[in-house]
Amino acid sequence: MSTEHALIADLFRHEAGRLTALLAKRVGASKLDMVEDAVQDALVSAMRTWPLQGIPRNPAGWLHTAARNALMDRLRRSRFEVPGDVETELIEAADTSFSSEAALQDELLNLIAYCCHPALSGPAQIALTLRLACGLSVEEIAGALLTSPDSIAQRIVRAKRELRDLEISLELPPARELVEERLPTILHAIYLLFDAGYLSNHHEEWQRPLLCKDALRLSRILAAHPATDEPQTHALAALLHFCSARLPARCDDEGRPVPLARQNREIWDRGLIAEGFRYLDAAIGGDTISRYHIEAAIASLHAQADSVESTDWAGVLSHYDALSELYPSPVVSLNRIIAMRYAHGADAAMDELTATASLRDLQDSLLYHATLGELHSARGDTSQAAAAYNAAAEAAGNDALAVLFRDRARDFDRG
């Protein structure tokens, strides 16, 4: 894909959820497949037109108009009645027209809540949200959920069919149902969206800041909306602000990854960090401590430290202990081991790595081999560090990460 087409694809993915929400609201959830096809038609049209004629002054408005026109054509060919307000918009609107930002936010929240209907299984809710509301491809969703693209595609098709058969509308559910039954899944989907942008091992670009910005935007929308203004929402917003603040320092001038220990903290975004602390303050309260509360607390300790050496690693480890107890996962275990390496030394961390049975499922992953390489490096085991970093390079899903770990391995081979 050319650079120009990649830029168009990123812009489209940024707008796809908004377009889908807006048009589905106009024609109803029963025609959601037709809306998706029309939105895809708009992308194809942009790919053909923009490289020749240039990117329009208002790309979002152009895509909106193209998707709306495509939807009307599809409705007419299928002998469906075109809603009057859509017909009027087509006659009166120019490419610069678009709903107000507030209206778009409401309609996007409606779509997200629809995707997270409790009639669906949890995995189906996540997959449908990431596809329809966040614009991720089936392959990207499969990477985020550690499963196959075929499985994700089938999951999405079944989920849409179930909602259609139940005649579920795009209206927001009652507040209690929204918070108790749907909000946890909504927040998890936004968390996964951010994670897919923060470290994209299954995409040609290892870091995709636009995905992070989209997740950040969604977290702000939810924190500001009276229906989803909950402590866990603010905790997620805090976490994403703290992590987003590091984005300027996470790659060098040539686009290569820069690990946390080597980042120039002077270029961390202090405005985002300040916002993160405001959201963290707002997250205090309620009866439940979510995983986002704990992860935000960890991120806040990094945000306050001037260097890796001055970080409160005992505090970080204590938070990971709590996270491991309340929300255990192999990835949490690996991150806890890294914290232990700084708090108690590499030997203690290596003992923990060897003794943690839950990590067996990750032993072929990039994260596992990278952790192993760091521990061997800290212990002075140069040949074993090189072998672990070479294994991490083999597990990398893109060239940037593969080069990073091959270079590290080469450094130890020379030593």
C-alpha cells in the first residue's frame, strides 16, 4: 500500500465508526450490513479519487456524502424506501455538511451500546464493537484477541444476525442496564483499541498513534456523558492519558521503537499527564476497584518519575500484586516480573519467571522472549540474552520490532 493510500485508510478507519453510527441511526439497525457496505464503498471511492484530485478540504464531510450516496443507491436497488431526512440531506447538503460533534458522539455511543447488547456473548460484543464502532479490520481484531481471523469473521456475522433476529434497536438502554451490563465490555473494547495502537505486533506499523488517539477520544466521550460518567470510566481515561503522554518519546527520528528505560522523558506530553491525574482524581469513589484503577495507578508512578532509576518500583510491584490477584492474566504476570526485576533484582525475577506456570501459553510470544532477554541481560548472561532477543525477533510481526530485537541480540553477540 502506498503512503498516500495508507493515509487515506487511516483517516477512513478514524471516521468509519462515526459514519456507521450516523447512517445506521437514519435507516435502522436492520440494514446495518447495507450501511457497512456503503461505508466501504466510500473508502473505495476515496482511494480512487483522492490520489488524482487531491484530498478534499473537508475529508470527513466528503466521506459522509459518499457513504450516504452509496447507501441511497443500495436502498433503491434493493427496493427499500429511502428515509425522507436522508433524501432531503442528499438534495440540500454539500461535502462540508456533517452532524454536530455532540450528535455524533451520542450516535456513536448508541452504536457501541448496541454492539455490547447482553444477548451476545462477551467475545462477540468485543469483536463487534471493534469492527463496527472502532473500524478495526478482522485481522487486527484477531491479533488483539489472540485468535484466528476466520473465527473473528464468523463471530461478527453471528452477532449481527442475533441482534437482527431480536430486532434490537440503536436506542440507548436504561441507565442501570447500560452501566451494569454493557459498560464493562465497552471499556474493554476501548482498552483493546488503544492497545492495538500502542504496540501493533500484527500490523506493518509497530505503533499506530491514530488508534491511540481514537481510544483516547472515546474515553473522553464516555467520561463526559452523563450515562457513562462512572469511576471505572474515569480510571480508563486516566490510564490512556498517562500512556498517550509517552507516545512522542516511544520512537526515534527513524521510527524505531525506544523502550521505556531509554525514553527522553522531557518530551513526554505534560498536558496529557496533568489530564490523567484529573481523571484519576475523578475515578476515586464507588464500591469497586477496576483493573483500570490499578493500571492507572501504575502508569501514574511512571509519569511522576524523572527516570527509570527514580521510579517507585516497590509501589509499581505492589500494584501489580493487586492486579495479579484481582485480574490475573499471563501478560500481567510478565509485567509484574519486570517490576520485580527493578524492585528486587534480576535473579528474583528470573526465579519468578521460571516458577509461573501460567506463562507457558506465552512461551512462543514476543513479550515472553523480550522479558527473558532483559532478565538475562541484567544478570550478565550475554549468550542467553542474545538467544532470547533473536527469538523475540522471530516472533515479531513487523520489521521494526524484528530489527529492534536483532540489534539487541547483535550487541550481546559482539560482547
